[in-house]
Amino acid sequence: MAPPVSGVRRLCAGALLVAVAWAPAAWAQVRPAGAASAPAAGSSGSLKDQPVHVEADAIEGRPDQGVTATGDVKLRQGPMTLTADRVSYDQPTDTARGSGNVRLATDDGNWLSGPEVQIAVHQFEGFFSSPEYFIAPTRAGGRASRWDFHGRDHAEARDLTYTSCNRDDPEWLLTADHVELDFEKNEGRARGAVLRFYDVPILAAPTFTFPLSDDRKSGWLPPSPTLDSKGGFQFAMPYYWNIAPNRDMTLVPVISAKRGVGLESEFRYLQPAHEGIVRLHSLPNDALTGDSRGALRLLLEGALPGDTLYKLDGLRVSDNDYWKDFPRNVASLTPRLLGTDLTISRHFERWTPYARIKTWQVLQDSDLSEPLLVAPYDRLPQVGVRTVQPIPGGLQFGFETEYNRFANPHGYMGDPRVQELIAAGVAPRATGERVHALGSVSWPYLTPGWSFVPKFGVNAASYQLDQPIANGPYQGQTKVSRAIPSFSLDSAWTFERDADWFGRDVRQTLEPRVLYVRTAYRQQAGLPNFDSAVRDFNVDSIYTENAFSGVDRVSDANQVTAGVTTRVLDAQTGAENVRLGIAQRVLFSDQRVAPDDGDTITQSVSDVLLFGSSNLSKRWYLDAALQYSHDLRRMVRSVVGARYTAPDYRTVGLAYRYKAGETEQVDFSWQWPLYGPARRERLSGTGTSCGGGWYTAGRVNYSMLESRVTEAVAAVEYDSGCWVGRVLARRQSTSTREATTQVGLEVEFVGLSRLGTNNPTKVLKDNIPGYRPLRDDPDAPAAP
């Protein structure tokens, strides 16, 4: 990770502005106001080559002696403007002097001011006495007792201060006794730096260095303390090592009050044909468990000779409880299923051969009363080739064939719960080899208004198993094969019309779609199931030809799926304001291949899917998806959500999720002011404040079936205008009886950096839809 930009690092901006504005070319072209116009916009050349325009009450000079401008002097060159009571240039000594309310400003809002400035122009040596400065992007600035220039690449400042608060009574203040700036080496050095918060020193450094640009530089980063119910208080002190322009490493020693001393590290590299990230966590002796614990994360990809591509994505941890104790180090959507995936591929025109190894680490719960987590199979290996290409007659040919060796993940068969199932007479999972081929020929006819795609396909698979099949028509066999043909017709239309909705010009669409599928029945009961599962029934899956994912199960079908969607679009921007739709499947014969080799599906019509969303108002967003069962005469699944968003960090969201017999949850999220003026009222000019504002933010997920809160995040934030403080608590369930609680505390010094625990800002952004950090523009639209 690259080091954060510090406030002291930004102080070089003032020196740069002075160095540029007092370039020798400026004095070479001094002329009275009105003598010439400014250069045309877009003119080429660097800033020092642009002419200088001067306005003053009086301008006088003598040949070979110099020139003097007095009375409201205004000197402008490009985006730079210098104002003063008096500006003079002495040619024999090559010295420029400005006195009386000297102020150097840029068009983007940066400025540097003081009572006096003196510069030897060509050598660019001199001083700015008692300057004040302001940096617009950070809305921060400060003062110095003196700013000295030693050539164009070197400067130093004494008794420097930096803050984004009111400078006369700052709530936080960064001070340094002495700062040296070396632009040639891109390095700054500060001595005697102290950060004070309400006059209390909270950070100090006798000496430290920092970069003067966005280039990376080795050095210590701000400390990061954390607090949670598992590990207690922990303190981390990151060190950033800039190894080379294309390689870096971050080393993070961690001291835990309960667990002991550990180390986290991240190594990154970027080569012309290779790039990667390696993360390692090591805790040699966890005082709570007595074991060595750790994690390894690899994300590597690149190109090998012969246009061959490779990618390795892997995560491994030391033990089953690691994901509970160190959730921050398990960056996975499935923290209990950790995959390692190595893929090598190459493209030959329209053909892509590939080879892959996919393995899993399954983190079973140490509490044997918890349900067994069924793990995916390892693929050792997976080798195949695929293509999609046109063939004569306007046809399109698609083909994929693969060889897979399926094995159980390491340790899966040794789990006590698996052994209990085997002892109870449940056969262990099949392992073995599979070769499959998926082929299709289609004749797509596509136009802007409608499409018609007939397609014929075949799904063929051959198995070589390690154990004989236990039951079913293939009982006792280890070698079996099957091939299943399928035919489909897919057609969609788009109709449009212009309309007027509540005085707004809109464009409304009507988009019907029909899909007919005819797939032959083949007996599949008893065959191994390595990678198939029932597809989730939703708006996308209802228009698929197979009710199962993967290869091992193919649903027989004689059915038609029909649906229609209507959308209302803004006539000017094309933005979608409303979407409504309905879809349903009609079966002309029973589906005999059922999930998990269960009962035949005999219902003649599927459940009805209803869906819609609305964004007619800039402040309200609504969406819903409903599944209605004809047989049960009720809703069997629903997801309904609404969100209100307004300026000044106001957003409220409510979602309800229901699936009959499985889940029923209510999700409530918010960000809202509690007390105090709006942020725009607290900011003025150079960042002065006029009273703070209190805010609250959070999210609660409540399971109505389990009658418990499964996840909760709550925070209180305070914004003074120049600093933001936030306290956060997060509770996350790790099982039906266990949960982890984390407490976060963060102080954000606007224009400088953040100090805190558990990164509350990231937690709030990840968990609260529409959350906006208080530093952002209060009128900006919320994040999606």
C-alpha cells in the first residue's frame, strides 16, 4: 500500500509558487498596465516564457538601473498573481524586492503572503519574511517565521505551522522547528515536528523525511491501534519500503495485549509482463491458543513466452477459527471457503485452450454441534478448450470440452461429522474423473428492434469413478456415459414511444421476450454430481435453458418462458426512471430430472416473477422483486427495498427479504444529522469553523426467523469543520451462538491524515448504502 499524503509534505507548494512567479523572464517583460494585452488562451510555452502584466499607481525606471512599481501593485503572469504596496528590481545586483502586504496567489486558490520578500532573481536566492500560506485543495495552511530560498531546487522554513482550523485559535496544529525542501532529490526533512490536538501533544517526531510529490518514499506510516472482543487491544506501526519504482513492501509489526507479537506484510511488484501482490500474516505464538497462526494471500498474473497467460489467486490460513479471530485478513466473500486457483491459458484466433488447478480450504466450525459445511470438490486438474465462431450460412458454432479430476478437499473426509454420516450408512461422496463436451449451433438473426435465435445443443459427459455407484440404475458401475440433446428458440422485441409524465418528456419501452426449450430426458439418478446445483429462481435464470448450473445435471424440458418489461427513460439523458416486469414459465410436460434426484416436478406453470424499480425522484429509490406461487396462493419469496437520500448527509434505507422456510430479514441503514449546523455553514473562507455538528450512521440486520440481530454497525460522528471524529461499534455473528464485537475510534484531521482504530470510515462505506464521508461535498449525490 502506498503511504498516505501527509500535511507537512504539502508545504512545498508555497515554495514552488514563489519560485515560479519570480522567474527571470517575468522581469524581462515588465510593462505599464494597458501597454499590451494578455496572451491568447491556449498559447504554448512554459510559465516562465509567458509575458508579465503589471498594474500600479506609478511605474518608473532608469536604463541599466532597474524599475520600481508603487501603489496597489498587481503583477500577473499566467495563473500567478503578485500584489504588494511596492515592487522593485535592482538590475546591478539582480535583486527583486516586494514590500507591504505582499501576496502571491494562483487562480486555483493557493496563496502565500507576508510583509516582505527579497529574491536574487537569476540565482533565486533570498527570503520571504513571516509568511502565511494557504493550500486550496486541502483548505489548510499556516505560518512561518521565515522562508529562505537557496536556488530553485532548495528551500527551508523555520517555525512552521499547518492547520485547516482557524489559525488564531486552532483546534489541531502541526508545528515544526525547521523544514528543508530539496526538490532535486524529491525529499523534505522536518525537525521537531509535533501534532497537537486542543493543545495536547498526541504525536511527535524529532526528525523525519517525506516526499515532495506523489512519488513514493520509504518511511513509517501513522500507527493503527485496533480493539475487538477476540484479540483485545492491538497496536500496529506500519513501515513502508519503496524498494524500486516497480516494487514496494509494507511491514506492519503488531502487538496484541492478548495474543502477543506478530507481523503483517504486503509485497507488490509491477513488471512489463507480470504483476502481483503477496500478503503474509504471521503470529508465531498466539497466547490465547498456544499455537502458531497465520495467513498467506497470493494474487499473481502475467504473460509467459508464446502469448500464454497465467493467473494465481490463492488464500490459505492456519486453522479453522482464523476467520473468526482475524476477519480483516480474510478478504473473501466466503470466509469459510478459501480457494486457490491457478489458471494458464492461451488464445489461438477463436480457440482458447486452458489448464487449471482449483483447490479449497474448508474452515469447519470447531463446535461439532454446528452444521457441517459441505465443500466444493478440488479440481486436480481441469484441462479444456472452448470456442465461439461463425460458420457458413450465417450460423454460429460454440464448443467446449474439458477433462476434470475431482477430489475431496484436504481434511474433508477426516471431519468427525463426515465420519458420523458414513457410520450411519450414508455413502461417502464420489470422486473420480469426468470428460464432458458442450456443443451448440445457432442461427442468430438480430436487428435493432427484434431478435430471433434458434439453437441446437448437446451436453455429453463420460465418468470414470473411484468407487462403484451405490444405487440407482447405474448401481455397481464405475464407468458411465450420457449425451443429452436440446433445442431452443429465443426471441425478444423492443417497442418505444415518446410520452409526457407529469410534465417531463420521457421515452417508454415495451420489451416482450419468449424462450422455448425442448430438452430430451435422460436418466441421471445415481450419477455423480460434482458441480451442479439448482439455479436460483430469478429474472435472469428464468430465461436459461437448463434449470441446473454446472455440467452433471441437465433438466429435461418441454416449456416456454414468457415475460415483458417496460421502462421509462429520460428523453434527454437516457437515464432509467422506472422499470416494471413480469415473467413466468409454462411446462407442457412434467420435469422428471428433479433437484437432488428427488420427486418429479409436476406443476404446469412456474411461480410468477414480478420485479420493478423506480428512480423518478432524485431523493427516493425503490426496488422490489416478488415470487408468487400459484399452488400455495401466496408469496414465497420477496425482496423489497426503499432508500431516501437528501443533501447534508441524510440517507435512510429499509429492505425486507423473505424466502419461505429459509429466511426472513429486515435491514435498516441510515446516516443522519443529530445536532448542529450543516457542514456548508461551518466552513468559510480558509477553513474557519463556527460550531460543530453531530451525526449518526449505522446498519442493523435482524433475522425474524431466529429472533436475533445477525449483524449491526452503529457510529456517532462529530464534524468541527477542520477535524472529524467518529466512534463505531460493530457486531458480527460467526455462528448461531458466537459473535465478534469490534470498537473503532478515528480522528480525521482535515487536510492532514487520519488516526484511529479498525478504519471506521471504510466499515461505514462498505455497510451503509448511500453513506458519504463528512469531508465530501454535502450536495454531491450519494454513492450507489
